[in-house]
Amino acid sequence: MGRKRCVGADCSKMAAGCCGVKKQKLSGSPGSGGPGGVGAGSGVAGTGHCGSELGIGSSATVAAAANVSRANGLGGPGGNVSGGSSSSSGSSGTSALSPAPTGYTSSGLSPNLSAGPGSGSGGRKMVVSAEMCCFCFDVLYCHLYGYQPPRTPRFTNDPYPLFVTWKIGRDKRLRGCIGTFSAMNLHSGLREYTLTSALKDSRFPPMTRDELPRLFCSVSLLTNFEDVGDYLDWEVGVHGIRIEFFNEKGSKRTATYLPEVAKEQGWDHIQTIDSLLRKGGYKAPITNDFRKTIKLTRYRSEKMTMGYAEYIAHRQHHHYQNGIGHPLPPYNHYS
């Protein structure tokens, strides 16, 4: 069984993690890869992303802002560490101001809004909500169009480690993913990482207005951190994992995958660990004895995903319900 660990100031040294993986660009089996990684020296917070190109990691840059360690998505050589599942091709998604789909609930939310794998735990009520995805869209929309930032949202402001992931097109290619393992108040944390993931993911150019109608936003809140003694003591599709190890030169490295990554890629425990080692910059042959030296932390996440069409429909619902007269989206909807 794992030993629970705190999430907060003492966890600020954890490197950020990944939400997905790109198609492999180099030959080799899943988990093989080239140079780079999410690494951070001992006691230094490393950047990372929510996904990597099947083991093709990224050199981790050391970054800290207000003592918050950042992680950003899929990385290539020279990038950071990564997130959401993506593929190399894609096409346009839904149009900008599509009418509200039928079948909406009394709250105005589409039944198609998805809570990701590992969301919730037992019978506990989930904290993540569709309104958090709406808020992220509001923040990005206001920034791109030069409006004032949205007002304080109504959802909880409790602190959580979090990731904001953007995907684009019908095939939902990764467009940006950055987060933190340090617990942040949700109002400020989602504001910050909405824009950081959309504009500052080093693997992608900054987002533009034209891309808005094709975007999907995911908010992941990380919970239930546990240090485990056995590197196999975690469940595919349920746990995210963060590993810490020493590379061939004796430098400490870290890397992480969010809970959905292994399941989306069809990996078992060994393939996931080996891919994560490559992502973290380990270049030597991987043996079972070396795997046993890994320090592994498992965690869970609550995840909510919303597309732009659902966002507009949700905002239209509140727009008409509340008699709001200004143009969509109601970026000053919050009170």
C-alpha cells in the first residue's frame, strides 16, 4: 500500500507532469526515445508537460514563478515535459457560434461533457466542474480579444495541484498543456495556467483567435498523492505516476504522466515506466534492476473536458436565462 503525502508547499519540488503523447517520430517500440527529459536537479522544481512523443522526451528547463513549479505538455528535444493525447494530423472542428445542441440539462450543460479517467474517488463528490472549463475559455477569449479579464468565478477557490490542457480539431490534437504540482487556489491557478498553456507552451506557437472555435479545454485537479515502495504498485487508467531516478551521470531526474496517458496509449506498467524513463532523459538500457531503483509517487485526478461549442451553448443558456444584454461570450458573467 502507498503512503499518502501532502500536497502543498512541501510538494513544490515535484516536477510537473503530462497529459498525453504524440505519435512516435523515431523508430523503436513504445517507450524508446531520444535525449531530453523533465529532469530537475535535487531540490529544484522542474518544468514538464502533460505528454511526450512516445518516449521522445524534452530537456527540462528549471522554472519557478511565485514558487510554483510548472509543467508543460508534449515535448520534443529542447522543450519541456508533457500532456494530453494527440496525433500528428487533424482537421477543423465545430464552428464558432453554433446553436445550443438539444438535450441540455436544466443547468445548461451538455450531456456530452466528459469527466476523464480517474475522475472522482469512491463516492466522494467531484470538485472539478464544467464551469471551470468555461472560466478557462472566458480567460482565453478575453485575452485574445483585448477585453477585461473575467470576474471572480463562483466555484470553489480551494487549493489544488492542477493542469490546463488544450486540444484542437476533430481528432483533438494536443495544442498546449501546462500545470503545477504545487497546490494553487483555483481562481488564480486556472487564470494563470489557462494563458500559460495556451500561449507559452514551448512546443507550440501562441494560440490565435481563429483557433478558438476548434478548441477543447480540459481541467485536471490532482489528488491523493502516495509514495509507493514498488514501481508496479499503481493501476493503469486510475493513477497518474511521477518517477524520480538518477541518470547515467548521477543527476536526479523526474518525469510524470497523468492518469489517462497509459490507458490511451494501450501501455502496460512496464511500457509506461520505460516510456517515462526515456521521457525523463534516461538513455542507457533499461533493466529490471534499474526499474527497482525508481522512486514512484502515484496520484489521482479529477478531469473535466469541454469543447468550444458546449462552451458557447452554456454561455448562451445563462445569457438568455439571466437576461444579459452584452455580446457572447459573457466574459463578465461572474459576480
